Amino acid sequence: MLESVRSLTTLFDAPVQLPPAAFHLLIMGPDLFLAQSLPKAGSLTIGRDNADVRINDPLASRPHARLHISEGGLFEIEDVGSINGTKVRGVALAAGDRVAMLPGEAVTIGSTMLMVQETRVAARPRRVWPHTHFEARVEEECTSASETRTPFAIIRLAVEGNQPAAAVADTISPALRTSDMLALYGPSDYEIFLPATPPELGSAINNDLIGRLRAQSIVARTGLACHPRDGQTPEALVARSSERLRGKETPAPVEGVVIQDPRMRRVYGLAASAARGAISIIILGETGVGKDVMAQEIHRMSPRAKAPFVAINCAAVSEGLLESELFGHEKGAFTGATDAKAGLLETAPGGTVFLDEIGDMPPKLQATLLRVIQSKQVQRVGSVKTRPIDVRFIAATHRDLEGEIAAGRFRQDLYYRLNGITLNIPPLRERRSEILPLVRSFVAQFAREADRPAPDISPDAARLLESYPWRGNVREVRNVVERALLLCEGSEILPEHLPIESMAANSISFAAAVAPAPASAPAPATPFSVAGSPEDMARPTAPMGVVEEEKERILRVLAECAGNQTRAAKVLGIARSTLVARLDEYNSPRPRK
């Protein structure tokens, strides 16, 4: 209800009429989490002293703001002349400004966040969905977000003790909205999907549910990841939320980088040679192949190893913030710049700066970065003074930079400056000899973190892991292994501990390989081989019989669904884009594309 109208409001909208309801005000700070009931109508002063809503924040004025409440659930926030300002939806209000706000929208005063929320009455129990439903929902949202630019978030929630799932769901339900999804990741381990949720709202919901669990004496840990800030693929988001759940902002290194494939040996050999010099490096490869790991290895092997290694994801930060993060800013350079701040290029003297997803850097910043590389001088935002820097640049991207240059989206001169040497990491499907070593390495790592013996990999599970195409590459392996270890209570990881259903949905050929064979059928298919053409790289090849069975099944289901591709994809258990790709391969007419 509230979500549908929230997307229609802007800072200057008139108040939006909501159905009658009871509301409370959440007050969240670094060491504070309170909920205060709100009257049906009236005004409440907010400030440090002598206020209806008191916030112990050094950046708050004594009378700072006023919350106006009207009958029917209308809310407005007014800045009453504060010193450090009041922000609504990231926009600072001028003194005397009075603007509409909706439940769920954040108001920021210093380091304190205020949010109006509806006080819900008891409703039917919230459903706890299976993991496969959660995966499918996040994948769909990642696909649509690339076009709509709508942010969303996911939360990993680990509950200590043997708490029934129904009790956990009942406890945290008041913190969740109707559109939010609660799913079971593993025993006492949950995952939450938050659609249309910017980072500040995701953080508030995360704090709210932790507070509710704590009030019931339930000990829990959470990990929040936001799209696009923390990643733009399901694998990246799950990996980041898992890292934060374990209290590790960056992934622990793999037990020695797995280098068994001949192509990887050549790439890492070239990287070792390049590491000894000062030349700039571009690392190319699909999302999740380990470009960041290679960048860290280059730094470790270089003469700069004892100096800082700093990294920034160019695709996950807005243009204005990225400029400030890279180059720094002076006090007063923009709203909210209360102090001068050195940029990443200044904080890594003698070290390495890793620019991840350089292909997504805005054109304006490309020009600024080019000047910095050429002059070895950086100029902070809002300053006329330049400062010398001594850093080595390593850039990485999953994009075809030469194609981006041809399309006018990436500067050719910047490309030449960064491209002292190019290292191309092959996708995992092209180096299958490394799959099981990677799996065992991650098993050992996660078992050690959980303080338990590392289980073995059963032959059946090993066969499935080796035959899966791993479109999310090493990052997807990491996520699958972490969940398998959570589900495995014995001494061996079995097929039942793997997400077979979602893996099959991502690869029809894999689904055919894991399906029970007919009585007259020969032995199960051997792991797929991958040909060298780009088309073959996009899809593993399977024995001809399997391909023909797959084609027959797809065309039959499509006919049964009267040509409706969306319905047919749902029946087949695959993404619609996968179905469309298969139909193109078959040169089959598509009445509804």
C-alpha cells in the first residue's frame, strides 16, 4: 500500500492521503534505537533539548525540526532554523521549509535517522519461502533494475539457538513491508528481499528487525547488501551480504589462489612479470571470475606490497560521490562537506589503487582521471591547489572497452594510459579442472570459520559441481559452497546440499544431466565440454541426444502454452531470456517475443 505511493512522491509533492492507521516514529543513531508512538494529529518538536522528541546528537540543534501530523496519516517535516540542516530523501531543507514525507522515508539529522512507520495490527502469519524462490526473485530484480534503476536490498539473517522459523517470522514481521520476502537460507539462517529499497531505508529496516529480535532475547547477526552499491548480480549481492554477516567487509583470500588450468598459469605468470614494474594494468573478465583477487595478488608481488592497497567500485557509487571518494574534497565544497577529506588517491602513497568496473566510470570523471594519471597531481573538489601523488593504477572491467570506445562511452586516451598490459581471465566454464579445487578451498575456509571439520565432497556432488556451467564464476561457487556447508551436518557434502533446482533452472542441459535416466537409457552423460567459439562459451554443449530431448520438450511446452513464452518459461523452470535464446538457436518462430 505505502510502497505504491512512495515511488510517486518527490521533495516538492503535496502530502499524499493514506488510509487511517496508527503510526510510530523510529529514532536510530550509532548507539540508539527507539520507537515513539505518534498522535493522530498535532505537531512534535525534534531537537537536543526541551523537545517532544529528544535526540542526543551533537550535530542536532536544541530546536532542530518539527514533525506535523494531520488526520488520515499525513506527515510533513519542517526545519526550524537548525545549524547543520535536515535532510529528506537526501535533499537538505532550507530553514522554514516544510515538505511532505511518507512512512518509510528517512529524515536525517546529523548521524541520527528518523522514520515514520505504520504500527501494524496482527495479521496472518508471514510465509517463509524456500531458497529457490528467493534466488529467482533477486535474479528478476537484478535484470529489471538494469533498466529501471530502482534500488533494492537483501539481508542475510543468522539466528543463534534453535529458534522455530515461525517464531522468528512473527518477531521480525512488523519490521517488514507487505512486498518484502522472507526465505529460508539454511537451518536458523534466513534471507530477506527488500524491493524498491535505497541503502538508508535498508539499513533502517535491518536495525529495526535486529532491535525486535533483541527485545525477545533472540541473538542474531545480519548482513545487508544493496543494489547497485554492493553489486549488480545476484552472486555479488549474496557474497557481500554473507561477508557482512560474518563481520568481514572484504572476502578472505582463498587458500592460495587456485592456478591449475594452463591458461590461468599463463595469465598469472604474466601478472607476476608485470607486478615487478610500475606499468598500469587492465584486468578483463566476466563478473565473478576473480579480477579483484588478481589485483591483490599483483600488489602483493610488487615492490609496493608494504604500501596501501585501496579499491573502489566505479559502478556502485554515484558520480558526485565517486569524484569525492577518488580525489577528495575541501570543507564546504558541497552540502554536507563539514570537513576536508583526502581522496583515495592521496591515502595510498607509494601503493596501489584498484579501479574496479572502470568501464562504468562517468565520462566527466574519465577526463579528470586522465589528467591525474598524466600529471601525477590530484586536485580536491572545491580546491584550486594540486597535490602530488605516487600510486600505481590497476583497472578491471567485465565490459569490452574497445567496443565502449567505438560507441563513444569510454575515452580512447584513458584506455591507452591504463592499458600498459592487459590480463584476460577466462571464465570458470573454460577451466573446469579448477572447479573442485576451488570448492575444496572454500569448504576448508568456511569450515575453519565455523570451527568444524571440513566435510568431503561426495562423488555424485562432485560430478554435479563439475558439470554445472557456473555463469556467476568463482563468486557463485563461493555462495553455493557456503550454503552447502550450512546444510551439511555430516562428514560429506551430498547432492541434496546443493541448490539443484535453481542450478537446473539456469541450465536446461544441466537439468537434463541430473534428471533420472529412463530404464533403457545408457549411462549418465559425462561432464560437458566447452568449445572455443563465443557462442559455445555462452552455453555448455551436451551430448546430441540430450540436446534433441531438450528441444523437443521446449517446443512441446511452448505449444501447450499457446506460444506464451513467459508461461512456458515458468513451466520449464527457466528464465524467459534463456527460453528466448533456445528458440533463437532452433530458428523457431516466436509469436510473442
